[in-house]
Amino acid sequence: MLRLSQLTAYASNISAGLISGLVNITYSLSYAALIFPGELSQFLPFGVTCTLITAGLTGAIVALRSSLPFIISGPDSNAAAILAVIVATIAQNLTTQEAELLFPTIWLTIILTTTCTGLFLWMLGRLQLGRFIRFIPYPVVGGFLAGLGWLFAQGSFTVMTNLPLRLSNLSSFWEPATLLLWIPGVVLGISLHIVLVRVKHFLTFPAILLTALAFFYGGLALTATSFETARDAGLLFSSFTAGGLNQLFQVSRLFEANWSILGLQFQSLITLLAIVPITILLNATGLEMATQTDVDLDQELETAGIANVVTGLCSGIVGHFSISRSLLNYAAGGRNRSSGLVAALFCGLFLFFGTGVLNYLPRFLFGGLLFYLGIALLIEWVYQAWFRLSRLDYVLVLGMLLTIARLGLLEGVGFGLLVACLLFVVNYSNLRVIKNVFSGNIYQSNFERSFHQKKLLKEHGDEICIIRLQGYIFFGTANSLLEYIRVRLDDPNQTPLKFLILDFLLVGGLDSSAAVSFLKIKQLAYKSNTVVIFTSLPPPIAARLHESKIINTVELAMLDESGTRTTDAPEMRLELPVNTPKRSAKQPPEPAPREMEDRAQVMVFPDLDRGVEWCENQILKLTTFRRKRFMPLPIQLEQFFPIPDRVAKFVKYMKRTQTQAEYCLFKQGDLPDALYFVESGQVSLIRELPNGQTERLGTFGEGTVLGEVGFYSQTPHPATAITDSPCSIYCLSHEVLNKMQQEDPELLAACHQLIAQFLADRVIDADAKSKILLQ
């Protein structure tokens, strides 16, 4: 036996389904009246049949396959408005002699538009492209909905008065007989909006409609007006028969359709294909927020696609789940799929047995419902949007509304997309493509240098300008970069630049039009005798710059399957310049720069550190210090040793070793037994990564010390030390320190003070560099 709670749940879902089905029927009838107003009302029975087919078939299919169990589906208001425009256009383009072709052309149009929309929605869902619909600009959606609001409000007057709402016949609407036709609908629409905003009960909507019907029939009774008189006065639909369903069996008439007129509706079809997925997205988002549930957008697109293909083949119009009707069903107690199936069944039964009742429903009932939909959209996107949109976005919404009202729906959407693209370009151009700018005086490479070299680099650091770029670079942002560099190169109050480094580590992409700005940067640099250096170039950007002749012959990096750079395939393989020292074979091959074939120098390095190191080497090459062939370690340390007159004795305690290139001083993971002073040559620290690749932590030149951290902390070496070239190295071991402790404690203290000074300078440099990179 069924429990009482189960019986209550079944009863709640059935009652909710009946209420939702009744509301769905009301909307279906209103949309039919919108599609076939005025002189086209002769096809209203056919239109009612099409909308009810949509309410029944899409309602059942969506209820069975939707990701939410309480979904109610039916004809879509946006699609109905677009279809009304298409039908009106077809009627205008057919001549009087082709009047017999109007019905089959409209019928075939409905079939094709619904079926094509269904196939498009199904494809979007199967390809899981639902997330890309979210990229449609929000103001464009708002402007479109505001335009639909105007079309609904305008169409409601045509439904109620059988006259098109135009400036040319505006005076006709103020005649006493015409006022009687549209004022009740306007009052009904305004009442629906006011009451439904304040009262959220699920019975409110049908109660208002029943109250309007009661007033209408009460007025007929009080004035002793018959149905025939009311129909002649335009209060009821005239000559309405329930034979719309029988017309669907005249399939042969489809072959009479005017295909040339039908082909002119292609642009409107494209608009429909763009708008329906957006509407589904908006409905899905609204349902997620209102019911605290998750909607699978791709599944909803696929389900709507299947439903519309089936509906289209059965002559229904475009439809999908409705947020208002679904929320009504949810509020009425609908919690599972049975409520949606009951609503669909109710619409199907009404299609077969209840359409005759339409002869007794007043026009203002349908017009008032359309007017309510129209003013609801206009209030939301003309009044309320003022408080939540930026002024530019609001102007775009108003511009689309006026364009739709004056020129048409398709023109309004095209206008909105065009303006939105222009606004995007303007707004994105205002974003800073330059993340930060600093000189070589502030940012140094990981090449550890002697005190003498550091002093020289500090003096000449302003000759290096480092610009870190970010975001997507296109013609708008690239131009701002060009202007900044132009001002910097021409500024007489700053040190003339010798090296301009552009780092692309944070750049997501480069537009082909932006390459023109980089070509101009190259030309400006040539006139100023400045070398341009590109670092951290992603392969696509490097290829784009190469195609634009900005950088010369390069070989793009081969990427592994994961998309990361391998150590054996660096990003750029370029010819080594004469002054670049030979790298160790045990290190990853270092891509060196190549001078352009023309006179402008453009260099390419895999990362910012290598680029800055090269600039520093060029600066040191031009100094008197680098012209000396050899400087013994005591002379290098004399200026900085705490006891200068005893530096020679300190050096004698250490063991001097001559090494060849690729000599391993210590390995990663070994326990340190000594620290090393580099007298000549250079040594690189290479760390092996868990994935088998390696990275360079730093390079140590003459007058520097390495291995001191592990030596004092007695922790394993974090990297392997490999000589890059023949080196002269002094080794200071624990045994030497113990001997020094016994023989000359004062000299040992000076040694510790020297090492502390090395470490302090290194920490200060690392801290300054980290602050710069985090800006």
C-alpha cells in the first residue's frame, strides 16, 4: 500500500502539473495571437495548433530528459517574436496573386525554423559547447530582451485592436470604440505585473485571469451584449474554428510553398539560432539561483534540440523549458517528472478537445498577457538596468531598443554586437599591457658575480630597461607599449638605453595587427642604437614575430605531449655569438641570440634571467675591469675582506685547484665537505627535477663563493655544480677551518664575517627581485 506521504506527493505533483498546463495553454494561445495578428488572424487556428503541439511534445520530452525533474517546457516567447517578424515579412513579400501560397509558405517556414533550431541545439549539446554561450556580451542580451519587450507590447495592441501600432494610425487608437478594445488589456497587463511582483503564490496568476474573465462576462451580462455582438465589435475573435489540427493532414500543400520568399528569411533564422541558446542559458542560470540546484547546460541544450526536431517535424514552433512556468510548477508542489508530464498531457488534450473554447475568450485576455510580458521586459531593461549597468552598457541597451523599434530585430542585434565589439576594443585598450618596468640597476640575473662586477653593474644598470608584458596584446594595447618606449628612448633626462628587454612570460597571445607596433619598436631601437631583447616567447608568438620579420630565422621549440618545454628542445635554437661562453654538455643547451641580418639588433632568449645575464656580460665587456686578463683571488677579496692586510694569509689556508670544463665540484644530494671560491672561470648550479628535466639555479663567476649554505647548515646540496669553462677554484674544507681555529681565531672570525657578507648580499638581492616580480 502507498503511504500517505507518497499519496500526498502524487496529488501535489498532479495538481501542480494541471496548474502549469493551464498557464502553458494561456501562453501558447497568446503566442499564436502574436504570430498571426490583424489580417493574418485567419491562420490563428493553425497557429494555436502549432503552439499547443509545442507545449505538448516539448513538455513531455523535456520532462523526461531534463537535468531538473520539475521542468515545464513550452513555446518560447523570444522565438515567437522572431517568428512573428518572419511571418509578417513573408506576408508583405507575397503579392495578391500569390495569396494562395501564403499558408504553405508559412507552414514550411515553421517546420524548417523549428527543425534547424533543434539540430543546432542538439549539436551544441553533443559538442559540449554550452559554456561558450556565456561569452555573449551581457548588454547585448539585455538590449535584445528590451527590444523583445517592445515587440510584445506593440504586438499586444495589434492582437487586441486588429490594428498595427504605428505613428501613422496612432489617432485611431483614441477613438471610443478602439479604446474599449485595448484599455482592458493594458489594465490587465499592468495588474499582472504589479500583483505578481508582490504576491508569489502559485495561484495568483490563474486567479487574476479568472477575475478578468469574470469582469468580462459580467460586463456582457450587465449590458445585455450577445457573443455575436461582442464578436462584431472586435471583443472576441471572429470566424474562429477548431479545424487547425485538420490542416496538418494536407501535407501535399507544402509543395506549393514559395521557396524564393522562404530563402529571404535566412538572416532571421541565424538570429533565431543565436537567440534561443542564449535564452536557454538565461533560464538555466535563473533556475539555478532560484531553486539552489545545478543545471547541466549541455544536457539541456541536447534535450531542447531533440524536442525541437520532433516538434518541428510535427509542425510545432520553437520551444524549450520556461523559467517562469517551471518556477510556478515548483511553487505549486511539483518535484518530479510526473508534474511536467501531466502539464504536457493537459496541453495535448486541450489541442484535441478544447480549442473550440477559444471562440469565447476575449481578445484583451491574450493582448493583456502579451502586454504584461512586454512591460516586464521593458521595466527590467530600461528602468532597473539604469541602476545596475554602467552608463556605456546602458546606452548600448537603449540603442538596441531604438534600433529594433525603428529598423527591426535583426538590425538591432547586429547593431548591438557591433557596438559591443567596439566597446570591448576600447575597454581592453585601456588595460595595462605593461605589468611593470624596472632597470638593470634593480633587477640582476642569477649569475653570481664578484663585488667588483656588481659595483660596475650598479653604475651602468640604468642602461638596461626591462618591461614585463601581460595579457593579450593586440593593436590597441600594443600601441600604448610603443608610445611608452618612444617616450623612454627620447627622454633626455634619463640614461640612454643600450638594452631594451621585453619579457613575454605573462602574455597570453599576440594579434597579427600588433606585430606592426613591434616592428616600429625595432625601428626606434635601431635609431637609438639600442638592442631589443625578447624573452620567454611562447612558440605561437615567436612564430608570429618571425613571420613579420621582427626576429630572424628561428627554430620553434618542439613541445612534448603535455605542452611543456623539454630540456633537449629549448624554445629557441639560435647561433651562438662570439662573446657567449661555452655551456656545459651536462646542462640543458642554452639558446643563444642571433643578430638580425639587417643592422638592427634583436636578440631572443628563453627566459628573463638569460636575457639580463647577456646584457650584463655586454656591459662588463666594455669596462676596464674586464680588459684585465687575470686577477688573483687575494686581489679580488682584498677590498671586501674584514682584515685586508691578512687576506693573503687567508687564501694560503685554502687548496687551489685547476679544473677543465664540465668538471663536477659536487652533486645534488651529497653532504657538503667544503665551500668554494671561484678565482677564474664560471660554475653553474644545475638542479634535477622529479620529471627528469633540469633547470639552472644560477651561475657563479670570478670572485664569488658557492656551497656555503650547505657547508654551514650541513644539509645536502640542492643542486649539482658543473664548471662551464676551465676554472681556478680555491677549496675551504672543515679541516682547514679547524686548523684556522687553532692557529689564528681572529682570521677565522674574519672568514665567517666574509661569508656572512656574501649571504647577506645574496638575500638582499633575492628579496628585491621577488618584490619586483610580485608587483
